[in-house]
Amino acid sequence: MRKLFVILLVVFLSVSALASIKVGAILPMTGGVAAFGQMIWQGVELANELFPGVLGEEIEIILLDNNSDKVQAVNTARRAIEQEGVVAIIGQVISSNTIAGGTVAEENGVAMVSPSSTNPLVTQDKKYVSRVCFSDPFQGVAAALLAFNNMGAENVAVFVDVEQDYAVGFANYFKETALELGGSVFYEYYKSGDQDFTAQVSDAISKGAGAFFIPGYYQEIALIAIQARQLGFYDPIIAGDGAAVPETIEIGGDAVNGLYFTTHYDAGSPALTENAKLFVEAYTAKYGEAPGTFTALGFDTYLVVRDAIERAGSTDREAIAKAVRETKDFPAVTGIITIDENGDAIKSVAIVKIENGKFVYDTTINP
Amino acid sequence: MKQRTKTSLTLIALPLIALLLFLSQELLNSYYSRIITLIGIYGIMAVSLTLVNGISGVFSLGHAGFIALGAYTSALLTLSPKQKEMTFLIEKLIWPLNSIQIPFFWATLIAGLVAAIFAFFIGWPSLRLTGDYFAIATLGFSEIIRIFALNLNSITNGALGLKALPDHTNVWWAWGWLLVTVACVMSLSYSSFGRALRAIREDRVAAQAMGINVFKHQLMAFVVGGFFAGISGSLYGHWLSTIDPRTNTFGILLTFNVLIMIVLGGLGSITGAIIGGALFAFLSEWLRFLEGPMNLFGFKIMGMSGMRMLVFSGLFVIIMIFWPRGLMGRKEFSWEGLVSLFRRGDKR
Amino acid sequence: MDPKTLLQNFINGLSLGSLYALIAIGYTMVYGILRLINFAHGDIFMMAVYFALFFVTLAQLPWYLAAVFAIACAALLGFTVDRIAYKPIRSAPRISALITAIGVSFFLESLAVVVFSGIPRSFRTVFPQSLNEMIIIGGEMEVKYGKEVIIGGIRFPVISLITLIVAAIALVFLWWFIFKTKVGMAMRAVSLDIQTTSLMGVNVDRVIGMTFALGSALAAIGGILWAIRYPQVWPYMGFIPGMKAFVAAVFGGIGSVPGAVLGGLILGITEVMMVGIMPSAAGYRDAFAFFILIIILSIKPSGLLGKQEAVKV
């Protein structure tokens, strides 16, 4: 009896797929960076609700969870392309996963557009992988300008997460610019998942750090901030876009008030386009609060992919991929998006500050 | 059944399996055919662990460490110097690794040897410990290997890992090596060496009283297990095409997955290990539907992420409690067994 | 490193070590009586923290009640796990028990991922923040982050002091419980010989269940204190602390409760000092704990305060 049920179940599942245009969304819904994945999914979902169709057909989003894991990144990419037959992929979220999944996309000639992967290797020498966000060389410059020019720090302790490509790369770019600006930096190391940073913080304090820069992910950013304040470090703390989720404030509390970080977008910045206004309104109506960076990026990625399908005029993967690379001056939420021949988008960096437990927009650094 | 009949049956079966594999590659799409390859790789992992955990009764939790060693060794040997130049961003790869490139077969073999050597040096101090402590010690070593891989930027490229591994692994390499592994482990198992191992597993002290050198036997088994784990690592790395020392890829999760395989199939059975590996590979992919939105009779049910692992670990605990023998128990596949399975319909 | 930083790092290590010590006590207790490495110990720790979180946020209980309930629930969970998973294989070879323990550990972690989602949650708002303020030992005048006791310049969190006190209380309590009560005597008997003990009319299953309950309660206390210090709650949060607590327990002598405390403190201090002295080796931090474990196991498996056991044939 049970076997029969299982068979029926499988049959129903396969038959229930409606005729539609399938777009894959490969996101980390579980695992270490699930916070980003879930926010991006919110954005994608919202965009799908507001713009559900293209070329006269419905867009069906196939969500696959890569569990924040590289191996799964590859598997889900394969599954999406070969099993599900998607015409394009929104994903993946963190650079290491997008790089891994990207090889599959390249092999099969399917466009993969990342909402948030900032490492240059993601699009380097690739024809099908693109992104709608800025990349780390620029973010590193912005962060350095923030630290040395805007905040006037002199000796910065950079906390590098040795387990993440993103952090290592970002730190390097920061350091390059820092040295150009005449400042000095030194590294402190940690691993994703570490919870006790007291030794590194004490060390940084003893070396006379004028500011902390944490190009990592929010869990560690929050904990480092707490322990820094506890150990008597009251000088500026700066972070990168890994801090742009509400969890940073939830976990960090008082300690992260006064923390500045570089990010892609803030709801508080002046709305530049129609889509931006629409997005903020729709999101606030649905969820009752202001949207975050990654939600906006997810929203934008969906729009860009949809726009590419429209311009391609067909569901041919090659055509869509080409159209993605030809995106020009698309009025998105996080800015006017033009994707260049490398697959990169030229975007501005927003500087956001945490004040009284809220994200407050500060300024923008343009390329 | 006469030995001659058995041999002829085996000789017929092998080309048949080869034909099936060939067909699988031609007819199935790349997603499925890669899973068939993966089953071969899982098979090697499971069989090598069975030799250690199942047949020798030595509870090792360090398998992931040897697999990782194999993967990294072979990757460093098969990547071209130019690729290494591009991948090693933090620190340059040390000489002579940065200028070598050798064919896949030799790289895999060397990977196995490296893993075996490590197994020797790890087993030597650890095997003096009893059951629980040995398990934890091997777990410790496996984690140490992983953490070193994470930090030795000039050898392993640290957290960035190694990318763009050439796509050498295919069905033939995987199942070919599986055949070698099974042949080796089986011949060991059915020899006096294997009998000694089983004696040690059943009653260590009695075996010692019989004059068996417990330490030497266990160490040998551990090293052989490590060798094939290294081989599987090389194949696995080239199947993944990108390796990195993160917990999910080469950490305790991998060891746990292999444990699931051999417990499912039957702790102590070589055939069981292969079956367990196949089951695990299929279930892993098939259960994916639990995690995404499901269209059930027209309703959309939101799947829950992480369900797969929950099902697996739940299954694992249930099997351990109710069905510790697993599918095959300690029995192996035999032609006689197969025939008697059909014959049983006759006898009433 | 200048003396002030050295001392500060020592104190940092003491703070971390106090947590390891508390968790190690539970581990060593279960092992001492059952000879079972309960891999799931770290996960019960994790579950207890989630319980506390939900008692405060969903049930709106005041924090002290939430803590008590969470500890009780964790004890119940430990008891249940024993009943369901470990009891049926009591007579099976030790390897089976070990494998099952690993399975239970992964099961609890996966359960947490599915039910609570894998995103880290904050524990900051659960307990009064005054617990996380620092005692400044030494002459300092600024009043920037909470209340201080002024004797020096080195900072020591109040919560760590509390952890040390709790660990000391646990030590005394366990000593009294195991050596001065009937149930404790039954536990000691079970640790020597299960079969004979049951022949003596003792309900062995109940005693073992109680052992798990007690050990789990200790894990729960350790977990809640950990979460106050490091206010981040996620399904895998128990794995590494559990492992390190195990190392501490072995280091101090598995089966010896004072040994576990000693082991925990020493492990915490050496771990932090290692990172303090060699900041570039911070990535090797966890490997360090395992490394110590292997060395101890090779040289003196019975640990610092443990006794050598003869294996009866």
C-alpha cells in the first residue's frame, strides 16, 4: 500500500509541471549563509509576483537549495539545467558557490546571473556567468576610502576569514588601496564558525589598531564587534556587504551601533527609478518593514533575467545569455544596470551606518 | 556449486556489467550518468571503510581525512602548471609541484600511496588505543588533516581550494577501480589474513592468545583501507571538479555519509557496502523533492530545506536500532545464494 | 606580547575554559558510568539553548523561568534519547553504541535545521545584558560599556565568573550526589558491572536514564551560559564545543569530574594563548585541541586525574 502511494506521489510530481518558462533559482536556503539566500529569495518571489510573465507565458521559478555548499552548488546547477530544463539561472549567492556552479553553466551554455557574488573570479573568462552587483576590487577600494579618508583611521586591523574566498579576496583589495592611500594595515585571522575572537581582538588592540575592518559574514562580524567593545576597543569598526542583513543587529545589539559597512543598496537612499519606488512600496506592503540589500538584489536579478528573455524574444538559452550580456541602462532598484562584456555590472557602493539598531543610509561612493 | 561454474558465471557477469555501464552512458542524460559514476566512487569509499570498520572491527572515523589526502594529491598532480599559476592566488605553489603534470592513472595511484603512508603513521600510535578512543583519535586526525589543508596556502591553496580539475573521472575509471578494490579486499578477506581479522574482531584477547599479532593485522587493514580511500578521493575530486577543505566536503559529514552507506548495506559485507553506496547516491538525489516546493494534486506544498539529511540520519538511527545487520548482514553475494533464491520457489 | 595583553589573554582563556569545563562535566559523567562517548551531548547543549530562546520569545516567560524550563526539557530529552536509541542496543558491541550516538547527533542537528531553520539567531535579547558586562580588574576610569569593578585594566566578563561559580557548585553537587546518595551509589554500581547490579534488584534502566538526564541538564546549563557569552544560536553550534569539551574530559581523566573541570580550564587557556602568541596560526585553533587529544591518548590515556584501568579478560 505504501509503495503504491509513493509511486502515485512520484507520478503526480512529474506530471504536475505546467507549461511555462522555467527559470532556476539556486540559493543557499540552509547552511551558513542562508540568511542571504532567504533574503534574495524574498526579492525574487516578490518580483515574480509583480511581473509574473514574459513573452506571453508564465515564468516558473524552480528553487533549489545549495545548502551553502560548493558540491551542492555544482549538483543543483546540473539538476536545474539537465533535469528541470531551465532557460536561465538566478544564482548563486556567495562567490565560491557561484564559481563552482558557474563551470556547469559554462559547459552547458546557460546564463547564470548572480545577485550578490562579488569576487572577480566569478565572471573572469566566462561567457555565461554575469552579475548585477559590483565586484570586490571596487568594493575593496570603497571600503578603504571609507576607512582612511572618511573616517580618518591610520592603522587598520583587518580580520580575515581564512575559510572564505570572498573574505580573502576582499581583504587583499582593501589592503592594496590602503597602501596606495598611505595607510597601514595588518591581518588578524579567524575561521568561519569561530565564536571566540578575544585573542585576536586583544592582539589587535595591543598593536595599536585605529579601526577594525571585517570583510566577512554577519555572524562573525557581530561577535567580533561585541568582543571588541567588551575588551575596550571603542574606535570605528567597518565591514563589507556581509553585514547587510538584519541578523547583524540582532546578534550584535549595542555593540554594532556605529558600525559602517559597504553595500549595494539601502532603502533609505533616494529612489532613482520607477522600479525602485515600486519595489519599496510592494515590499513594505507585504512585509511591513523596509527591504534590505539582498532582497533588492534578488528582485533586480529577476528583472534583468526577465528583461533578457524579452529582448531575446525566445527561450533559446544562447539567445538569452547573449541578451543578458547586452543589458544596458536597465532601470533597476539598486541602480542603473549595465552589464559589460565581462559580465560585470558597474555599480556604486552605498555606505550604511547602524544607528540605534537600524540601518541608516550614509553616502554613496561612485566608481 | 562447482568452482568452475562459479568462475564461468563471474566471467559472463563482468562483460554484462560493462555493457550496462556503456548503455548508461549512452542513453541517460549527463545528470544520471554522473550519478552512476558516483556510485562507483561511493562503492570504493564504502568497501575500503568496510575492510577497516566491518571486517577488522576497528572503528575508524577518519576516512574523510584519507579521501581528502587522495583528492588533493591527485589534483595537484593532474592540474597543468598554467592552471596552478592561475589558481594559487594567496601564495605560490611550492616546487616541484608547480611544474609537474602527470596522467590520471599515475596520479590516482600516487594519491592512494600517499593516503596509505599517512594511514601508516596515523595507525601506528592510534591502534594502541581501544575502541572508543581509537575512534576519537582517528576523528581528530581527520580534522587535523582538513584544518592543515585549510591553512597551508602554499600547498593546498587554503580556503580557495583547487578549481577546474580536469574532468578525468568517468564511469570506466570509477568502476574499474571499484573492481580492483573489490578484488583486493575480497581476496584479503577470504585469506588467512582475513580470518585473523575476523577473529580479532570477535574476541581480541582470544585472538592474541592464539598467537595472532593483533597490532600488525589491524595496521595492515587500516593501511589498505587508507590506500583505497585515497584512490576514491582522487576519483571523487575529479568528479567534483573543485575541491576545498570545508567541513561539508571533506569533513566529518563525509565520514558520516560513508558510515551510512555501510550500515545500510550491512556492516561487514563487501557487497553490502556497494549496495549501500548505490542506495545512498539514489536516495540523495531522489529525496531532493522533499526540499523544494512540491506540486501535489494541484496544491503547492513548500518543502523544507534540510529534510534530506533529517531523513538520512533518522533512517540511520532506526536501522541501528531495529535492523543493525543492514541489508546484507555479514553475508556476501554468491552465485549459490542467487541460485538458491530462485530455487526456493520450488521447494515447499 | 606585552604583559598586559598576556594577562588579558590568560583571562580570555579562563573565560573560554570555564565554559568547556562545565560542558565537560556532563560528558565525563555519562562516560564514567556508561563507557559511552555521547556524541549527542553537544547537540543536547544546542537544543537546550533553542528551548530557552523559545521559552522567552514565544512563551514570554521571564528569563529565569525559561532557563529552568529549558534545563528540565533538556534533561527530559536526554532521558528520551537514551530510552529510544541507546537502551535497545545496550547489549550490543560498543561500536554499535558509538555509531548510534553519532547518528543521534546528526539527527538532532538535522532536526534543528528543519525546525528552526539554519539561520543563526540572536540570544542577545533573551537574558539580561548585565550578565555580559565586564569586570575591569585594575585602575580604569572610563565608564563606557556597563558597570565595572575597578582594580586593574584587564577585562573579565561577569558571565565567566558566573560560569566558574556554577562549575564549582556542580562539582560539589555531583560529589555529594554520587557519593552520598543511594541513587549515586546505584550509578557507581552500574559503572562497575551492569549485570550484577541488576541482579541486586536495582532498576538499571532507570538509573542509566537518570544519568543521562543529569548529564543533559549539565549540558543545558553549559549551553545557556555559552549562549549568553556568545549570543549566536544555530543548529551546529554544539559540535565544536562538544568536541572540545570531550577533549577536555579526556585530558583531565575521563570519568573524573574534577579532572573534567581542570581539563576544560587548561584547554581554554592554552587555546587562547596559542592564538595570542601566534596570531597567524589562528586558523589552526581547532586542530590544536585535537592535537592535544591525540598526544594525551598516546602518552597517558587515563588523563591527568584519571586512574589506570585494568582490562579484565
